[in-house]
Amino acid sequence: MKKKPARCFVRLRSAARPYPAISDYALVGDCHTAALISRAGSVDWCCLPRFDSDSCFGRLLDWQQGGHFIISPKGKAQVSREYLEDTLVLATTYRSGRNVARVIDFVSMREGGLRRPRRELVRIIEGVRGSMQFDVSVVPRLDYGDVKPWIFSGGRNAHFAVGSNTGIRIFGDFPLDVVDAHTLHAEVEVRAKQTLHIGLQFFHPEDANAVPQRRKAADALQAHLQETLQWWRDWSDKIVYEGGRGVNIVRSAITLKALTFAPTGAIVAAPTTSLPERTGGERNWDYRYCWIRDSIFTVWALNNVGAVSEAEGVRHFIQRAACGNADDLQVLYAVDGKRRLTEIELGHLEGWRGSRPVRIGNGAAHQYQADMYGLLVEFAWQWSELGHRPTDPYWKFLTQVVEAAISKWHLPDRGIWEVRSRPLHFVHSKVMCWAAANRGVALAEKYGFAAPLEKWRVARDEMRAAIEKRGVDHERGIYVRSFGSKDVDAALLLLPITGFAAYDDEKMLRTTEVISKELMHDGLLLRYRGEDGLAGSEGMFLACTFWLVACLAHAGRKAQASRIFKRAVATANDLGLFAEEYSKEGREMLGNFPRGCHTYHISVPHLHS
């Protein structure tokens, strides 16, 4: 029997108070884009039609200019929310005295949605008991709040909002009034068993005259609800792990699936930009892109719980985006494979709680980060262990990847953390170059592929010798952050996944112990300590904490692993969603949200019980 979470009502925070906590938000999406919805019923972040499109609702990053779409009860109320079982359909219940109503939110899914998405955000108000009044305001602000759209009638109970390169059709079964030419508003009341519907659909402005009218909007949106529920349940039915299904496992898997861009198979690191790693600080980055590293880790995690098809999509995406040529590899890509992701600061936005600058694009795209070579070949090896032989064209690509790793391993790089200071000889990066050569040899031997094996073996052994000599603090007997350093780095916890060091190797055990002592704060890990080219500090990094859990568990320290795992899981919000980081001071979420640390949450499933 599936466990149903207990319903917990909390006092509803005033919808007028700016910048609720990051944990206040829920995610809905359709594997093309996503929206974040607060407990107060406000869509404060949504980019249409893709994850990396300009925002049309962006109050998350500027409370006054960003725009929003709110359905919130009038007066005081208590609120509880949940996802409908095994779906990404959000149900938010409001209670005021004996009066109860709920709002259902989702982005429509459909069969064939990979190529023909509806691009439709749906909100349904349901009366449960008594009666309740709601304020409904649709305040689109296009192009990251820079454009107030032209709003005009689109038929009965329907309007168009057009500006920049975005068109939105707002339609439903109740009227909305145009306010100040750029906003729609209504006050509605729902009684028990009464239902009101409103949909918002993207279109290209030049197609406004071709957008069909919805004469039976309520019937259509109810049908889309049922279709969306079925789509997510059909997908989540495949999620299994050792010991059976688990509520938390399924929620994390659904979240990761929601971050997938269906047309190409790319997986975004997060659906948001510029949520800060420190409130008021400058560590604000755009994560709405596909990192090779994050995507491969995500695929490993999804594959471990039964979602196998996503792995093939990512593999093809990376090969296409790199043009089949390892020399053209870069660290991250747009969801359609675009390479030019120029980093721009949007000076007109004040940022979440004043955290400037707000950035779009990401300058890390053109950094040299050597670990990507090892990840690609390691991915191919893990995939082959499941019975998937690399095709001849893909082996040619992998051969180039190994050769690139061998020719560049001696160079300093920016590392897994994409530092903005000078490049260093990061030990994790060197190990990943070693992994490229090591797994390249293994694949060639397993399948009889043509390869310069002797050259690869010599290079592999040369890399290991250099790492063991220069990447170790010989006094303490531990691996260190970079050649010649005395510091540790949480990325060292990833060394065992490549086979470079066993989890129970003495040096690895000591490294794990030092990391847990020197980088831990309040039961969670920092990534590293030390200069990285940026001002200020950051929060604890949840992914690193889950890496530590895996190392401890594999080393047989199950009690300590379980304790830290429970601490990390406790940072999730009431819906089971994780942000990138957690504040040392404020004990609240930091960084882009929701983040791919759901990947590492489901990578240690034996601890979920």
C-alpha cells in the first residue's frame, strides 16, 4: 500500500509580502518548460515556450517589475498542498473557518507532446465546503519584466497578451477585466462542488489570428487534467528500486523527468536563473541549460530506478551537440544544442531579496573543465555493462574523447566547481582524465574495438603516478583539492565511482573522514574552503552531502551515513523538493530550485527506509 503523507495546514503568508522563501515554491512543468507557484497561489516564475526562454512571469527576481499570475483566497486562510499521487499536478487546499477550497495547477501533458506540446498552464479552482472568495490577477511582464504586453479581447472569457516575441492566450469559464491596459483581474467566489477554470497558452505573436477559440473551455481543461494525470502516472509506474517503490524516490524521479527537454533529451540543471548562493551576494547563475556532467549523473540515477530511455536521449544529445567531434565539446549547451550562451547581466532587475546581478546565459560554457572527458567514457562503460554496445560511430567519438583527455590532462582547468579564479591542477579533474583512458582501454578490450591501446595504457599509468605523487598530502595520507595543496574538496568523494580508489581504500577512508570534519557545518557539507574568484561565501551544498553519504555507506559506516542522509533530506520543502544549497545562517534554501541534487537523493536508495 502506498504511503499517503499527512495533510498539514499552515498559516497563509500574505500574498503581498515580497520574496517568500525559496522553499515556498512548487514546480509544475511539461518537459518543455516549468513554472514555480507559491503557497499563496502565485506563479512567480515561468518562461515560455522553453526553460531558457525569456520570462513572462518573473516576480521571483523582481517583485515590482517581474510579473505574476495569482489565484489567492481573500482574507486570512490556512494552506496545505501536495502533488496528486505519482504526478506533477499540484493541489493547494485553502481553509478559512469551515470554508474549504482548493486550486489544481499543472502544465498540460499529452500523447505526442514531445513534438506537439500544448504549451498550456492550467489552473482550476474547486469548491470543497462552504464558500470562498479568490482574487485572480494575470500580470504578464515579458522579456524578463521589460515589456508590458498589449492585452486585447480573444473572444468570450478570453484575452490575448502580446509583446516582444511572445504571445499568451488567457481563457476560461469566467470573465476577467482589463486593468491599466496591461493586467487582467477578477474576483470570484466558489461554493461546494463548484469549479472554475482558467488556462494560459503560449503562441507566436504572428499566429494570433490562427489561434483557435475554446468554446467549451471548462470541458477541455478538465480533459487535459485527466490526460496529464494519466501521463505522469504511466511514466512513474516504471520507477522501482531495490526494496520496492518509495514515495520520496518517485518524487525525486518525477522532478528530474520534469527537468528534461523532451524534443532533444537534454536535461537542465534547474528551471531558474540567479537564485543566489548567498542572499544579497553576487553568486547568481543561470542554470537553465544542459551540463554534460549533471546530465550524466541524472541519467545514472534514473537508470538505477528503471527510467532507462532517458539515458539514450542524453547520449544522443551530447554527441549531436558536440558535432560528433571531441574537439568541439563544451561544458554546457542550450536545450536545443546551441553553443553560444553569452553571459549577460540584467541591470533592471533587483534580484531575489536584492541579490544582484541577475544573469542570463552562462560564461562557464567556454571554460576548460577536464572532468567531462572521463564522464563521457565512464557513461559509455556503465551503459555497456547494461548490455548496450557502443555503435561504430559512437566509438569513433569516444576514441576522440580519450585522445583529448590524454593530450590535455596535464593542463590546469576550472574544475567541477567552475571557479572564476585562475585555473588549477584539480585532483578530481586529473582523475577523470585517468578514467577516460582507463575506461577507453576497458571498452576496446571488451568489444575488440580498434584503439592505440599501448599509448592509452602508458598515459593512464602516467596520470595515476602524477596524481599519487602531487595530488596527495603524504603526511596525512589523503587526497587533496589540487596539486601541491593541503586543502580538501568535496569533489574528491566522487573518486570511487571511477574505480580510481575503492570506497574502503585506506587513503579514501582518511580523505572521507577529513572532508567530513573540515567541510561539514550543521550536518551538511560545503564544497570547499578557499579562494575562487568571487566575493563572499556560499551555503552548504546538498549534492556533496549526498556524496558523503554514499562514501560512508559503501565503506560500511551505515549508522553515520543514515544520520547525515536524514539531515540532508530534512532540507527539502513540504513537497519533497530540494534547492542547490542550504543557508548556514538563515537555515533556509539557497540557489537555483529545484536542483539536480534529486539525482544524488535517489542514488542512495538503500537508506530511504
